Amino acid sequence: MGAEGHREAVVVGVDGSEASARALRWALVEARRRCLPVHAIMAWESRAVLAGPGPLLMRPDQTPHDVRERHWQSLNRVARVSLAGATTPELHVELVEGDAAEVLTERSAQAGLLVLGDSGRSRVSEALLGGTALKCIHEARCPVLIVPARMPVGFDEQTSPGAAATDPVLG
């Protein structure tokens, strides 16, 4: 239980990639086993202010409203596919404007676990990109779990007998 008396949640960073969808699927399986809610969070940043009005006249589909709507649709699509018709665990989806690493580390303060996907990129490219995952690992206020790119997801008591005793991540 958290400091406020509510169940700790599993927070998952979703960015529309296959890696984040895999992380969400893993989190849903784990949360179901532990009777915890899942919060799928997608962060987005509006670039329209930086671009100025000229580019928006040329590409009206890049208005903050339209970009936000596309992110919202993507987040809901990933959540729906990942949940695959199941009614548990409790799943909350949230689209938040801001830097992904900052949003996720802020949410980690009320979480029992922060789950992120690993795209399988090299460490060199991750260091060059500044990696949201790397920032979260160093700044999160709860344990951070990175679901590896090659790890099979979808294991649970129904599909894998004895999975509770041989959880490939938590042991």
C-alpha cells in the first residue's frame, strides 16, 4: 500500500512502439497476478510553438490539437490490443503533455513499479539519444523494470504451467 492508503500501481511508459506495447503486455500479466492496477502513460510534447505559424499553414495536421488526438488514438489502440478483451487488471490510460522521462519519473513516486520496453538498440545509440529509459532508471522513485526486446511476453498461469514459480523477470 502507498502512503495515501491506495494500492500501488504498475506504471508503464507507452510511446506507440512495439517495445512499449510489449512492456504494457508484460505489466498487464504481472498486475493481474498481483491484483494491482496498471497506468499506461504516454507523454507528448507540442512542437507547434517552436515551429511558428508558417509551418502550420503548410501542414495544418500538425496543430497541437491534431497531434494530441493522434497520440490519444495510438495510446488507446495499444491499450485495447494489449488488454485483448480481458477485464482484469484495472487499466487506466493517460496522455500527458511533457517530457516522457520527467512525466514517468514524477509518476514513479506513487507507483510500486515502473515498466519500460527495450527496443534492442545498442548502448551507443541509446547514449547518443539521451534515452528516456536511462533517465528513468536514474531518477525514478520506485523500481524500474526494462522488458528486454527478445523476452517472450504473454506468459501467465493459463498459458504456462508453473509460471508463478519461474517468472523470467522477478524470479
